[in-house]
Amino acid sequence: EATCSAARSTVPANSPSRDCIAISDAISMRKPASTCTHFSHPALEERINIVHCPLAEVKVEGNYPVFIVCDRNVRYVADRIGVKAKGIFETDATEQAKNLDTVIAIDRWLMDRGADRDAFVLGIGGGITTDLTGFAASIYKRGVRFGFIPTTLLSQVDAAIGGKNGVNLDSFKNMIG
């Protein structure tokens, strides 16, 4: 087993996250280590954060201005985590909305609210929302920090990990990203 010291979590030796680093300057949890996952692979430049803790235990550390992108259906999650955000961008989590127009709308919203290179974009929702958030953050000002609170099982094991975020092009899934 490998240990990520800042997260104080243990990773099985055969885990794809074995060579992980903890993100101590973005999101951290105040929960026993056995129940929290907080990893990023060095190749992803510390931009992917998986939060797997009770919502009340989520805390953003540092002086990063936080901007939340969330699925309309889980807006209550954004309200419950208690993070002081500069704003919340609600989106429809549909395949029709998973496109460049929505990404541009998110980036324009970030720009209108003064998000700079120190911004931290927090995506709350399922796979569509985390894909939109990750892609929008990765191209805004040549990339800003971002993290996710995945709200569906599929997004917890797919869209919110691995650093692969993309959007649809016409009727073709995940063609851009």
C-alpha cells in the first residue's frame, strides 16, 4: 500500500492512484482518513480532486476565490456545503446542454464575475456537469484549478476521475476535450 501523507489515506498497491499526491491547498476534509479520498495524479497538475466525504465535512482551504458550477437538480448540495462562493452557475445536465455553447457560457460567467488565474471552480453534479466544469476550467485563462463533488455513482467512478473532460459535437459524444 502507498500512503498520501497530506490526505492521510491509504491506497491499495494495485490502485491507479498509487502514485498520487494529496491536494492540501484546494479541498480538504475534516473526517477520519479511512472514509475520505482526496487524490490527484502529478501528471494532472493538481487539478482533479475527488471528494468522498459527508457534505458538512467539505472545506475549501486557501485564498482561492471559489466559483461553483452545478446541475440544477442538485443545487441544494451547493447550498449545504457552506463554501463561500463568488457565484453559482446552474446548468441543465442533459446531453443537449453538454456542448461548446455551455462551456462558453460558463467561461463568460467566470469572466463576468472577475475570476482570475487563482480561481477554483467546483463542479457539483453528475458526469455531464463534471465534464462541463472540468473542460470549461481547463480552457479558461489557459487553465484554472478545479475540483468536483460527484453526485452520481457513475460520475464517482468515471467522469470525476482521470482528468478526461469533454463535450459533445453535434450528435457525437465527447468529441471535444
